[in-house]
Amino acid sequence: MNNEYVLKMEDISKEYFGNKVLKGVQLKVRPGEIHALMGENGAGKSTLMNILFGMPVIHNTGGFEGTIEFDGQKVSIDNPHKAMELGIGMVHQEFMLIPGFTVTENIKLGREITTPTVASALLGKSLERLDTAAMAADARKALDTIGLGVEEYAKVAGMPVGYMQFVEIAREIDKTGIKLLIFDEPTAVLTESEADRLLETMRVIASQGIAIVFITHRINEVIAVTDSMTVLRDGTFVERLETKDTTAARIAELMIGRQVEKLVEDVQEDKRSIRDDDLLLTLKDFHVDMPGERVRGVDLNLRRGEILGIGGLAGQGKVGIPNGILGLYPASGEITFDGQNIDPKKLGDALQKGVAFVSEDRRGVGLLLEESIQQNITFTAMQIQGKFLKKIGPVTQYNSRQAYQHTQDMIQALDIRCTGPDQWAGRLSGGNQQKVCLARAITMEPKLLVVSEPTRGIDIGAKKLVLELLAKMNREQGMTIIMVSSELNELRSLCDRIAIVSDGKLTGIFAPDASDAEYGLAMSGVVEGDKNHD
Amino acid sequence: MSNSPLNKRSWQDALKQFLFENKVIILFVGLSILCMAIAQTNVSYIASEVFSRFGRNACLVLALIIPCLAGLGMNFGIVVGAIAAQISIFWVVHWGFTGITGFVLCVLMTTPLAILFGWLQGMLFNKTKGSEMITGLVLGFFAAGLYRLFVLYIMGGVIPYDDPNLLDRGFGLRNAFDLTGNLKYALDDISCLTTFTVLSVVMLLSTLVVYFYGKKTGAESKPIAGKLIGWGALLVFSIVARYIPFLNEMLGGTRLLLSDAAVLGGLALILWGAMLLVKNRPGKADPMFAKALKWVILGAVLVISAMIPVVSKVYRAVRLPAMTLAVICLYVLFNSWILNTRLGQNMRTVGQNRSVATSAGINVDKIRIIATCISTVLAAWGQLIFLQNLGTFNTVQQQDNVGLYSVAAILVGGANVQKATNKQAIIGVFLFHTLFVVAPLAATQLVGDSAISEYIRMFFSYGVIAVSLAMHAWKLAGNSKKKA
């Protein structure tokens, strides 16, 4: 193996509106090497790849600092086209394929082979006729290179997802002079056997001298296929490792490794009694078909009175669980809640039976942005439970006085900063919006409160307030809470137990003080954790 | 859901799928038969009506295919093209040109106007991505309003227009514009033999152009001898046949009997299919083989049908305009040809997914404008063909229903807002106009009032559009359920 690097990115820094997302990162890849780029969500992997690919999002926000050397030459890549010309290809996480087209048409998209016609002689090249035979031959060659036996004239629509991924790869291979290929979490959507084939294909491609940057969370795949890796954490460069010199546990530690800071003061002493046999909610073989957050068979027990955290990397299915319980996405499996069954196919069934939900999509699902705070807080309770209504003869009317009073109380109790109950919810800051969402959930007086990503997009001060509020509700009112969050740190500072989801399945339930390596491995789906951990 | 391969389906499933996919067509075939049964009219009359309407409308409907595939939905905006055609007719008639000369002049005048209109329309569509259909519909109303102003005031009021068609008050055109004696049947009256001559000369020339251009650019050129011989033979035939009384009587007149056309067309199809069969030997797992076989069988059916007395009686009642049919064929060929060019491929890409198209380096906005222009120009020519056949038209509101009827027709043929083919357009024109002819007859038979026919047609066209859009939505819902 040649020791000279085909790609050398050094001292890369990038700021988005004053927020430093990359701080002096370096990435070096040798020709014909499979190099893993690892890190949690938000570690800066995609920003680094966007820089390498010259994406407009980088250059519209003030460019970046640092140098890129490609093939021994210092280069400035300011648009994706330039990157392609240099020989950098990318296999996207979301397929850039057209389902209605054949495999050949997709592979040759934008690079069709044509022959002259009478019209093109008169009116220009765009009227040249497609040479379908030559295109098919090229496509066949690319498909054979990666060993995909699919017919080149088959339509992409209806193919298994794995095949689409391979077609996408074939397209990149077909481009002439490709030197570096980026795989952006290619195995996330694949079945196990498809993923194995993909890894095999990556080896074949690398053996032809093409360098591969492999972005993934899955540590076992990294161990299996890569030669070396770069680990990023919070926008900083952690280490460049040769795969043969390291272990899965070490990688996990490097990815997670950070101090647990206390986000929540102990509001008051813990007087709760949580019993293992007093279950509020059980999930059995729970599946949710939420695009991008699929849940593939989860069994989970929730004890009355506890705060259960659900963590895991983005796209692994943790957000799917609450959305499935509430019936917002097609779900199957058995949900037992406080002695009765919840039918996930019936929208509103969970709400009616006493589950309140604060959605991760605050501005989309959570709030009526152009309605008053009062409307937002009272709306669900009014619809589901018939609160804030008065009967005048045969008609029911909105009891605005009662609602106003309740909203005032909530504003005081949760310290919502606003001009009054009439202010539009859309005008509030993120943290205050989140409090409105919580107020609405509390108004329902639920037996179970499910909060999804409660601190997403709100500043650190507000974050603390929201978390303390949750803790207070749990301690004072004995409310059982499920909290879904991408921020492990947050979960560890608040929850009694933390369930980690990877690839739509539960990989472990841990105590908040379990080690970084344990969490890291579970998040990468490597080991089956101790499910009865208490 | 199982991933079983498609070819292992049972025939029941296959039949079910066939019925489901063709449900729109099946519905309207059923309706037609029902209406015919109620109306109890002479089949020969219906056939001749339907064929004459086919010749009139087919081109307008075929103009809808390109924008549909480019993701613009059903282009209700072809009204604008029709307006361009009508404006050009006012002047050509005024200058006193008649016959085919006048018609060609109309085409020459209409084209730049239609390109201009199409370009403006395309820019508007680019500003309203995702709601092109409603934009096109409203644009049609808007353009019709401007056109009324033009016809009723500007003609003669601002632009001097000294013509008997002008109202006595000195500005504004009369309500009916008569084409008798100038443009009526300008295209329809060209005989089959002349059509052959023109066609073969054009094809010979273009074959040579491609050959020499290909040579100049250094691309490897395919042998052209076969093409030259074929088209040359047609040219010789079209000239010689004039001196053979039997052939001249059959092909030299202004119209072609459907019975003759069926035999000739059938023979041509058999010949074409046989040629394909020889080229692509059977046994190979080649889709071309099945296709060729289909042509041969279709040709044989046509020839045989012409020999059955009952059918042949109907065939003899229908007289076809040869050149107009040839133009319709050219429209069909143009559509399939352009889709096989780089431009066409780009259009389809844009139609399927704009963001993928952009990432493949395609200028999406430009492609959409080109597609709109093509549609507008084709529609403008189509309106010229329509009007020369009609012979007289309503100066003010002739264009109003062009978009509506054309869209209804193509939808009846099984097209939807995302996909339309030549076949669907052709089938759609036949089906829609069959119903258009027989539904009022049936209504008259039932109610006993002939005035009802206009209401029936209006109700019917909008109904067709609503039903086929609903059925398309049903199909989409079915698909997404299957995926889940």
C-alpha cells in the first residue's frame, strides 16, 4: 500500500453563524484504503463531507478555514461539480435515484451517450438521439464491477432498498477517473445480508485503488472492513487510528467520552417508591413504520413512577417509539397501559386513556403557531376530555373564562415568558414554546407523560428549566415520564433507567452511571446489554 | 409484504391487476356501449362521426403528452396555443390566401407566436411549481379575456383591418368566422398519393442529412441503403400509381375509404412486423419479438375485419382525410422521437424528480419552459387542423373548451397527471368522442329533448376529469398501502 495520502484535509474549521461546528479537524486517506469517519450525531461528520464536496451550504455561510490536498495537489473545491471533476464521488444516504427509470437510465443520468440526428444537425446537441445500447453496455460493466446481477433494463421502482444502494454505487463507479468514494451511512437502510454484500463490494472497489471514506455508527462494521479511521467528537479531532491496533470498546469510548455534567440539581429528596411489579406500560414486539425512524420489534417495561430515558443515535428508531404509541405512524404489537390495551391503529386512543405526548416536532406537530397560548394549552384537553366546555341548553360552548384562568395559572407555574394568554405561540422563544407544550400535556392530567426531544433547539438556560420542570413533576406529582432524547448527557442527569435503541431494536437498558464504553457499544448495536439492569 | 418475483403471479392476480390498471378505460367503454344500446342509432353514422372528430381533435390531445411527462401535469394552457392559431387565421384569410398555401402560411405565422406564448407560460409555470394545472386553467381564462379584447376592439379599432368579417361599426369581428372557400379542408383534401410523395421526399432528404452530418462530425454512421431504397420505392409508387386507374381511384381522391385504409394499413403492419421478426430472430428473450408478433396479428385482424360484410359496411361509410392522418402519425412519431433524445430524457428526469435532475446538472427551469413551448406550438398547429376541418368557427369563444375537451379525452384514455402515452391519447380521443356522440343521442332517446345534448356534453367533460382524477388518487392510495 502506498503511504502517500490521496486526500489530506488539515486544520479544517467551520462556523455557522458564530457557532463553531468544526475546530481544527484533520482527515487523511490513503489510496485504496477504506477509512471510517466516526462520531456521534453532531460530531461534524456531515459538515466535513459537505466541505469536501463543495456543497453550497458551506459557501453560502462564509466558507471554511483550512487546506485540502487532493492527489498531492492543493485544491479549492467550491462547488459539487468541481469535486466530481477531481474524482470524488458520493453515495448518498437518501437515494438520488428516479424510480420510474431503468437501472441504465439512472446510472447514466445526466451523462447520456447520444448519436446525431437530423434535428441535432440543425438545432443543437440536446436533440441527439440516445444510444441506448451503448448506455446499457456501460451500465452492465459498472454493475458487473460491483457484482450486482440485476438486469440493466429493469425499473428501479419496486426493487429492494439494498439494490437501489448498489445502483447508486454503480453510478459513481461508472464516472470516469473516480479516486475517492464517500459512503454516507450506507448500511443504515440495509438488511444484514445486504450490508455484508455491501462491505464485500467496498473491498472490491478499494482493491482497484479507489479510496473509500465510510461514514457509519456501526462499530462492528468498522472493525470488519476498514483499514483505518478518524474519530470526531463535538467538532474536534479525537484520533486517527489503524483498525488493527484497536478494539470496539476503545472506539466506543472515544466516540462518547465526555464528562457527565450535572444538568439538574436535585430538586428535592427522592420519596418515590418504584416497584418492579407495578408496571404502567408494557410494549411487546412493538413495530413502528415511521420513515427514517423505524422500530423493529421492541419489548419494554415501564414502572409506575419512574423516569425512563430512551436514547440512541438519530435514525435508529428511538423517536419512532413514542410516535407509534400515540398512533401517529402505522404501528403493530401489543401495548398494555395501566391494565388496558392501547390500539396503536386508532389515532387518539392513547390520548384518551391517559398518555400525554410532547412531540419532537414542536413547530410542526406540537403547536398551533398562529393561535394564542391559551388555545394551545387548552386545545387537546378540550378535544379529548371535554374540559373547558360549558353547556347552554343543547349546545356546548367554549368556556373561555375557565380556560383563561387555567392558562394564567400555567403561565405562572411554568414561568412562561409572554405578554399574556393571548400571545401567539409562534412568537415565543423555543424554550417558552416547549413550556407551552408541556403545559398542554399537564392540562390533560395524564398518567404517563411522553416527551420527545424536549430540549431540541432551545438554549442551555431554558434546557435546564425544562429538565427541572420534568423532574419536579415526577417527584411532586408522581408522574411517570418517558423521555426520548439524542443527548445522552441529558438522559443521564435525569432518568432512572436509560434504554438504548439501535437499528430499531433495544440493545440495552442501563443505569445512568454506566460507563461510556457500555453506552457507546450499545448505541453502535454491538452488544446486547443487561435488560434487567436496575 | 412478500418480495415474490413478478413473473410468478397467478393468472387471477394478473387479470385483477389488468382490470385495476385499465379501470378508467373499462368504465368508459362500458358507458359507450350502454349509450349505444339506448340510442339505437346506426353504427355507420356513429363511426363516421367519431372518425371525423378523431381527425379534428387528435393533434390537440397529443400536444398534452410532453408537458405531462415533464412534470407539468395536464396542460390546460393549450388554450393559449389555440388563440395563436386563430389570430394567424384572421390575417391569412384577410390577405386572401387559400388552400394549402394559406394553411402553410398559417403554420408559419402561428409558430413564432405560439413559441412566444409558450415561453411566457413556461416562465409563469416555473414561478408556480407544483400547481401548474390550476395555473394553466386560470391562464387560459385570462388569455381568453385578453383575446376577446383583441377580437372585439383592437381588430379594426386599433389595428386597421379592412375586411368583410369586420362588424359594420368599424371595429370588432363578426361572431362567426367562415373559412369556406379559403382554408376549409385545406389539409384534409390532400390525396393519399400526394401525402406519400411529400412524406417520402422529406424522409429521403432527412436520411441524407443525418448521414452526411454524421460523417462530418466523425461519428460512426449506420448504413442507410435500406432506408433510401424503402422511401425511394414509396416515392416511385406514389408517382406511378397516378397513372394506374384502379389505384388512382382508390388513393388519388380527396378522401380515403376506411375499408381501403384498413386493408392497406393492415398489410403495412404485417410487412413491418415481419421485417422486425426477421431482424430479431425468435427464441431470444427479446421484448422486440413479442412486439413484432403483436404488429403482425393486429395487421391480420385489420385485413380480415375488412372482409367481414357487416364490418365492411361500416368501414365503407367512413371517409378519411389522408394528409391529416399522416400529420397525426407525425405527432405520434415526434412525441416518441423527442423522448428518445437527450432533451427528452432530461424532460422525463425533471418530471420524475426535480431535485435529482438538478443534482445531475440539468437546468430544470429551462427544460420546463422548452416542454411548455413544444406543447403550445403543437396545440396551435392542432387548432389549425381542427379549424380547417370545421370550416367555420366562433370568433370569440372557439378556444374556450380546447383545454377542457383535450384533457378529458386523454384522461379517458387512461392517462393521469403524471404519465401519458401516445396510445392513451389515441384511445382516449376515440373513446371520449364516441361517448360525446352517443351520450346526447341516448339522452334524447330517454328524455325526448334534443336541447339536452349540450348540457350532457358539458356535464360529461367535467365529470370525466373528476372521475379520472379520483381514480388516479385511488390508485396512488392503493400503491402506498402495498408498500406499507
